[in-house]
Amino acid sequence: MKRKLQTIITLVLTGTVTVEMPAQSRLDTIKERKIDEVVVTALGIKREQKALGFSAKKVDEETFEKAQYNNWATAMEGKVAGLKVLTASAGPLETARIKLRGETSMSASDNFALIVIDGIPIDQTLTKGTGSAAYGAGAGGDLPVDYGNILNAINPEDIESVTVLKGASAAALYGERGANGAIMITTKSGKGKNGKLIVGYNSNSSFESVLKWPDWQYEYGQGTQTRDKSGRYYYSYGASEDGVNTGSTSSAFGPKFEGQYYFQYDPEVEGQSPERRLWKPYKDNVKGFFNLGTTFSNSISLEAGWRKFNFRTNLNYTDNDWIVPNTGFERFTANNSFGFNFNKLKATAKFIFSNTHSDNLPATGYNNQSLNYFMIFQNPNIDLAWYRPIWRKGKYQEDQIHPFSSFIDNPYMIAYEMTNAINKNNMLGGITLNYQFNNNFEIMLRSGAEYTVEDRAQKRPWSSANYREGYYSEQHVNDRVFNNDVLLSYNREFKNLNFKISAGGSMRDIRSETERTNAVGLIEPGIYTFENAKALQVKPTKPYNYKVNSMYGLINLEYLKAIFLDITARNDWTSTLPRKNWSFFYPSVSTSVILSDLMDLNKVDLLKLRASYARSGFGTSPYRLTKYYSPSDYEDSYTMDALLFNADLKPKINTNLEAGLDVAVLKNRLNFNFTFYNNYTENEVFGIPVLVESGYSRKLINSGKVRNRGVELELTGFPFKSKAFTWGIAANWSANKNKVISIPDEFKDEPLGYNYSSVGGAVYFNAVVGGSLGDMYGYNLVRDPQGNVVWGSDGLTAKSTQMAKIGNAFPLWKAGIENSFQIKNVRIQFSFDGQYKGMVYSQTHHKMTEQGKLAHTLKYRDSEDGMMVGEGVVQNADGSYSPNTTRILVSKYYSDYYRRANVETNSFDASYIKLRDARIGYVFPKTITESMKLREMSISLYGKNLWMWTKFPIFDPEAATLDDSDITPGVDIGALPSTRTIGLNFNVKF
């Protein structure tokens, strides 16, 4: 045997586990992965990497410290094969949802990995939105706002390690919550000896700006190809001696900027200028609205350790001013850890408190009062400064300045008056007791809790497009999750066989309440109180409560310290299913064989084969078993749910198979990992249409089956390593493909299958037997058998009557590569990642093209008559085709060819390559730090999202839409720009 394998397994259901690691420079990024490296697995169990029969990836603290993100989870993008951090580019708090190995379910909320912080499972399904859809133009409603989620409560400085457990086999002991894998976050604990106090200080300053802008055109101004009496294009703000008013359109198909003079808007008179003025573009009239964002973060930590006691406290304050004026947040976090060791009894306590406050967070989506809406409708000839006073003279808080359309709200009013405030407190903590009866028996008791108390307020002033008389709303969110656990373990060691048996149980209690009060109309403008309301809507508390009780067991067998077998079993009882179906069983088995320990393989340090099988199940959302009523907008009134309940619902079942190979050679300087997985999900909960006479629109049933399979490759190597210079490389590649095996019988013969999601009334995600989850359906161009576009007799495109598949929102594969160079005390690191294919539908592109705002709309404009002929054919009466010859206005061509419903012409390849992060740092040598009586000191300059290659024409191909609280990838509905960041980090310990 090369090394005695220590199988010290601390079985913990939901508690804190401290992983002792050797002291390392804070600038380390890529490390040699030791064969016997310890990682934290499901239930907080510490295992040696080589003993695992499933894929588990450890991400160390430096990944999160080296370039601090507003949400630490986004730092993992591109670093772990098969991992995707989904965000909506909707504001500075960056709500993040983590997916592992793609989509397994048609229910979006069932596709995310479980988050476990210091052993406490976090319920992400409790994240609340505003109740508003992303697409709401003309609907008179509100917009989604990204208020962040529980991941924001974690300060990156507090993270010791993150272990990514991929798939149901790796996280089987978490039951239904672990079916999509788990993210195991371990925060730091007190270290040191002899009670010496270690004081740390970290200061981080960063600056962010827009990463990519659309390619706007500034050659033509506002207008719709209107001509004067002499036949020339002209412009007139209001009717004038030059002609009728052309200044009320949002389109930019007006005169070319050639030094001519027209009657234009005059901000001094708030109307038509008294004389003609130079017709010119204002090229900074959108970009100039956005600021340079800043984030300043400061942390101080205290930690010490004795033989029987250790503690750590970290306090952090973060102040953010985002790129949108008058938006940002302040956040205070306190992380406290205490450990006690009284011979046979060990006690651990960890508590995290976070307060996030903001006077205003930006709204997102396509709606009259969104900034994206303004960016789309802003015309090249309009100076941004004309909007800056916000209010018309003598009409403060009564009538805004929006001189070109009553449907386009003033951007400064959106930023400074349409505010979305929040004050949120997150509390997360747990106490764990471990008692060792003897060398064989151990018991663990733990209690953990998660609290979120959140107060929100939305203000909408008089004269806004959707609230002419103003609006004010307050929302109160109160979420509580309790976890209580007990676990008894017995272990025994023999000469060639070691084993451990554990059994335990848990109780999980989820309680969530939401209250909302709305003032619809304000008696006096600018006074946001309910006493000033013209009409008051009080929505009673809407609960969201359920319980899950569990029992589970685990057997670990080790033979010859080279063959490992793990068997687990868990049974859950959930209140969301009927009594006859509320109990479901989860078995799993995994094995690993270290061939390099069983035979002489020369210079092979590790050759490991692994395989696993797991079966898990899902309950469903609460209140689906009988009739329920929901509070309405009117006091003391309720409405019946349009979804017909089902008292016979069954659990959704997930079956996962996984196999892999791990190889290490050259004294562990080159590591290779290969994983193949195959996953089946069946008994999905569907809402299918019913006759309207029933009083319902849909009913719930169990049906359907989806297969999800893929491949993951990871490579870590050190091409060069010496005392003076080290070069490390870490690369990963993953491909995932799913297939719809079956859908409800009611839809199996439908060519469009079952529509399980849609966004904006244009893009539909349909499940068709033989297709894939993520398939995007919508209307497309009509083509002849040769593929030519078919045009109608009116010169416009022929309109299809049936939707078709346009593409898939998910890539064919993703990859990432990280390089790290150490030259004595200098560390240089940079990483790229990207994806191949996938598709994004862009509402922003549709509207900017329709209005002639993008550079590609310059094509055909130089024609003398302002008309063009669409390239393609027309269908003749006999069914044959002939070339299209009908001329139409250029403006009509773009508004029709790129109309919103035409998903084909507004969807684009989502391939990209990004310079995700880069960093250069310096660790001061001991000769300097010791002379200053310091333990360590370092400084670094870093950047995030510094560069991007893509053919996607708008902001970012990683586009996703915030729709209420859901994040839908592959769709851009009113997205805000993504950003690049440059920062400076300073760290010192003494």
C-alpha cells in the first residue's frame, strides 16, 4: 500500500464541519490535487477524495477572495465542469441560481442545486419576486426587481472551501433536495495555538463599467421617412412651416445628419424651438446616462484557538453604487464561529447575520418605466440633458419632462423617483453536539435555522406612464426554515476491512408569509404614505408552509484500503403529498476501486475507477391537494385558484447513474478526470388544460419522462515547476444533452407538444417527444422548398400560421481554462471560459431594429426613393414561385421582418469566449512582514469580465430574463447591460 488510508468519517446531518488545511498563500489558485485530499461531502461528511464513487469538485477560498463579486457564487463560473451560475443581469445584488448538469425537469424550480451553508440546507424556493412579468408594455403594471437571495448573505472572505457534489449520487443523503447535486459551503473557523489572537484586515475597492453596447447607428435621426412638399425628408418638432409634426415617433427613419437645420425641441421653452437648429446626433445620449460603478468593501476578523476552544469573528461592510444612477446597496455581515472540545463532547456553533439596505434597486424588463425601454426608444437626435430637470417648470412632482412620447418615462425620473427600496435581514445558524461514547459509538444532535425578514417599498410618482396619479406599495416577507437532526454512528476496523454504519432522522419545517399593501393613486403628489392613498389595497398574509420528516442510514465499507463501497438509504414523509403517497424511499450505492493501490502501475500515482447509482424523489409545492383561495387586491376578498387540485399526486422520481475515471501521473503533477452520467426524471407534475365550464383553466396530473446525460472532463497540470517559477493549468469541458421521452397523453400527438414555459408572449418552451428541454418555439419566416423567404403581394413577409422550433437555449458544450504563474512572491492568474452554440431571443434587438436604431438597419437606406425589395420569392396562384419585385418603404421592411413575434429573426447564436477574470498579486516576503510585526501581507490588482468575443448583437449572450422571481435563460426581455470590473485588494494579518 502506498499510504494508509484514514477513514475518519464525521457523520453530520446539517451541521458545521471544519476542514483543517495547511497554511497557504492567499494568492494560490491552482493546486496539486493530492490523492488523499479531504473534501466535504453530503451531510457534512469528510471523505478522502479517492474513496468517493461519484464526482466531487473542491473549490478553495482563493477563488472567492481573489476577485470579490457582489454574489460570491458567480466566481465559480467556468471553474467547474458542468456548473452554470444563472443570473439575470438585473442589478447589483446579482441573484444567482446554480445548476449542475443541465436541465432534468420541466419545472424550473426543480433544476437547481441544493445550497448547504455550514451544514444547513438553504431553501431557494422561498425567493420572492414583485409578482410582475418581464414583458409588460402597455399592461399598466409594474416590473420585476432583483432583491437578491440568501447567497448574498455570505461574505467571500468567510468562505474556507466549497465542494461541488454533482448529481443525485453525490448528494443522495439529502433526499429530494439533493437530486440535482449540492453546493457544500464551509465557512472559516478559529485557528491558531496557545490562544494567540490573529487579527486580519481586508480592503477591496472595485470599479465597474458596461462590458458591451449594441452597435447603434448615428447617421439618421428621428422620423418615419416623411417628406416635405418638395419631396425631401424633413424633421419638425410639432407642426411648423416645414410641414406636419414628425417629432412624436420613436423610430429613427428620419433625415440623414448632413448639416441641415430644422425646428427641434427647445428645453428652455419646453416646446418647439423659435428658430431652426442644426440637425445633429448626440452619440452619448444613452451611454452618458450610466455611471462608473463603485464597490468598497472592508473586513476585519479576529480568531484564536486553544486546545479546548476556538473562535472566529468576521465583520464586513460593503458599499456599492451601481452603474445606474441612484442605485446600489449597503451590506453588513457578521460571521461568528465557536468550537468547544470537552474530551468526549464536542460542540460547534456558527451564526451568520447579514443586513442589506438599499434606497433603490433598478427594475428590469420591457415596460414603460424600465431603463431598457428608454434605451430602446431614445433617438439619435435627442440630447440626454434635455431630460435632466425631470419636472416641467412649475410642475414639480406633477408632470414629468418626456417631450417625445407620453409612453416613454423620463430616465432620470425612473432612476430618482421610481424607487425600489429594501431592508433585508438574513440570519443563518446552527448548533451541533457530538458525543463520543467510546472508540466505536458516536451520536450527533443538531438544530439549525434560517430566517429572512424583508421590508420592501416601491414608489411611483404622478405622471408616470403606468401610474398617472402615482402609486406606493409596501411588502413584508418573513421566511423561517428549521432543521433538527439526530445521528448515531458505529465504526469498526479490522485488518483488511473497515466499516461504519450510521442511522438517524431529521425534521424540516418551512414557514413563509408575505404581506402587501398598495396605495393606488396619491391624493397629493410626492407624498408616499397610505394616508395619502386615493384607494387602498390590503392583501392579507399569504402563507407558504410545509414539513418534511426523514429517516436515513449509511454504510461505508473499505477493503484493503483500496476498494470502497458506500450504501445509503433515506425515506421522506412530506406534507405536500397525500397521505397514501407522502412516503418515498431513496436508495443509493457507490463504489470506487484504486487500481494503482492493487497493482504495480509503474509511474501512475492514481488510477481510480468509480461508479454510482441513486434514486430520489420530489414532493411538490404546497396547497395542491385540495381547494384553496388566495388573497385578492381587494380588502377581505379572495379568489379561487385557476389550477384544479389533485388529491392523488405522486412524487416525481429521479434515477441517476454515473461512472468515471481518475488518473494522476508525474508525481501527481498531471491529473485527469472523466465522468459520464445518465439521469431519468419521471412522474413530472403537469398542469394540463381543462374545459372552462369546470371553473378552472388547468388541472394537475403526474406524467412525463426526461432523460439527461452528459460527459465531463477536467485536467489539472503543472507544465513547469521550480522554486523560482511555477506554471499551473486547470481546464474543464462538459457537454449535456437531454431528451423528452414522454409527455401527457393529451399532448403526445400535438406537433408542438406540451408548453411548459413561455416568456413575453413570443418565446415558448415546449416539450415534444424526441426533443430536448430548452427547445424554443415561436413564429418564423415562411420559405419555399429551396429555402427562399416567401413574400406577400403587399411586399411584406408571408406570415406563418404555425409555430416551429427555432433553436435551443442551452449550449452544446461549455469549457473553461485557467492559467496561474508564480514568480517568487508574484502571482499572475487569468481564466477564460465560453460555450458553443445555444440561442438567445432578444426583445431588445426586435424593438431597436424595428425603430431603426441599430447599425445593421442602415442597409437599403441609400436608395433614392427610400424603398427596397425583400430578397426572396412570391407564391403564384398555381403554387409555383417567382422572384419578389414589390417595393416597400425601408422602415416597413425592418418593422415587419424583425417583428416581435418573428422569433427566428430576433434569435442569435449564444456562443462566446470571455476573459472571466485576471489577477496580478504580490505577497510581501517574511523579511518585510516580520520587521513590521505582521503575520502576512499581500496586495493584488484584479479584473472580472474584462473582454468578450461573441456574435450576439446586444449586451451579453449569457442573457437570462428575470420574470417575477424566475430566471429564464435564453431570453432577453429588457435586460440591463452586464459589466466589467477592475479592482484592488489589500490584505494583512497580525
